[in-house]
Amino acid sequence: QLMDKSRAEAQMALNIYSDMFGPLPYGRVAMTQQPFASFGQSWPMLVYMPLTAFFDTTYRQQLGLGGPADKFFKYVGAHEVSHQWWGHVVGWKSYRDQWLSEGFAEFSTSLFVQVVYKNDKFVEFWKDAHRQMMEKNRQGKVPEEVGGPGLGYRLDTARTGWVTPYVVYSKGAFVLHMLRMLMRDNKTGDARFEEMMKDFTRTYFNRNASSVDFQRIVEKHMTPMMDMAGDGKMDWFFREWVDGTTIPEYRLTCRVEAADGGKWRLVGSVAQSGVEDSFMMRVPVYMEFGGGKIVRLGSLGVAGNSSSPEFNVRLPEKPKRVFLCAYEDVLCPIKEY
């Protein structure tokens, strides 16, 4: 009985990942336990789960394994199952590219959370990842400031402490999450992103890939709005988020005005700060209407420490609020006025 929940979640994860990344070539995947409390591992067709992952939250609390660590136990199965794709179907070329395995697995876990536990837990998942990256550790270091995911396990030293889980895993996952949000469309949803991920698994099936290899796949599927440098490349994005350590801050300024015919007009802009002059990003704007309905209005491109051009949009009804990054679309703190 202890295995029932983990087995069911593993089956759901396999279905979700097969839809998003392409079919798994293996005929079966087995799951078993191992005795180490905080360790999971995936082999081709075999997933090792920590025995403690089968216990319920109350039992883990009694064993002193609760608190923030409970997130690990709750989602470790989905993470390890995804390694059937990220690590086994597609490998990585060097330590600089290991985020393509661990970051991708953590991102995959977020898809599982969104489908199984719904949007509130999905947003909570990304908020937790953001917080962990920005909290000082015992060595007084902010993990995100130590280096980018492209430095791999070399980030961990006696001076920096254990920062890899929050950079290679969490920030690596954020890289993929931000690409998904950049590609997302109100009409077609994740269609473009799904095709990109399937293209990546097809192209590097049973091969090792590098960050540059993945970037080239992204460039094949990028939207016109993602071409912020105007060169058809995603160098700007990978330089900022895979190699860099800058975390931008955004401020939304907007107002809602009455318009003719009982309509409403939304006017506003987004300011970016705390970045280098070359830093650029697209920031999505969302609106919430009655009944908790959330609608993505669009995204605004911002470069350097400046504000976007002012947007002016006519609306059929007055929104309850206007805000940025409803789904933690960008790794950033936000101020709203």
C-alpha cells in the first residue's frame, strides 16, 4: 500500500512527459526503494526512491523530515521519472551542460505539479525555487549570485557551500520555464514549446547535447517576439540566464480609465532595473477579472534600466487587477503601483 501513491504518480508523470517530450523508447520502467532517506536516482528503466518518500507527511514530521524538505519527498518520483528522458534518452556533453539533465528534470516536475496539483501548487513550486536561490546559505552566499547553471557542480566549494541544487537544478529549471512562457500562446497554448522539446529529444536521441546544441533547437522554434537582438539568435537569453547571475527587478505602472460605449481603457508601462545596459527581457502582463479568471494580455520588451513603451489597450470590462508574471514567468522580484 505504501507504493500505491508513488506508482500512480509515476504512471501519471510518464503520460505527461510522453505528451510533452515524445514517447519513451523503453518498454517498461520499474520503481523500487532504497534505504537512504534523502536520495533518489534514475537508471534506464529503473527508478530508485528513498524509502521515506512512501511515508505520509505526518510520519515524516515525526521522523524530523518535514518542513521545506517535504517538497523533495512529495515530488522526487516525478523528478526521477523524467530522467528517463533527461539523462538517458538525451545525455549531456560536459559538466557545463549537466543542467540539461537536472534543470530539465526539475522543470519536468513542475509540469507534473501543474497537471496533478493544479495552478496554485504550480505557482508555489516556482516561488519556492525562487526563494531558495535568493536566500543566503551558511557560508553567507546567495546561491544565484555564485554563478550560472553553466558552471555545474564546480559552483560548490568550501567558500560557497552547497549551491548546486539551487542553481543547476532550480535556475536551470527556470531557464526552461521562462522559454515555455515566452513561447506560450493564448490560442495554441504550449504547442510551439512541445514541438521544440520533441525536436530536441529526436535530434539528440541517445546522444549527448550541450547548451549550445539546445540553444540551436530553441532558435529553430523561437517566436518573432523572442528575437530581441534582431539577429535570429537566442544568445541574449542564454548569456543572461545560463551564464549570467543578474536578476532583474520589474515595476508595473498602470491605470484603468473609462472609455466610450461603456468600455474601459488600460494604459501602462513596465520598468526594468538592477541590470546591465545590455540586459533585455520580455515581461508578460496579466489581468484578473471576476470569478478569478486570469487572462494574459501580452508581453512587453524592456532593455537596460529603462521603461517599455506605454501600452494603451481597450477592454470590454474593467479588470479587478493588472499584474506581471502570474505564473512566475520570469525569475524576478516585482513591484506594482
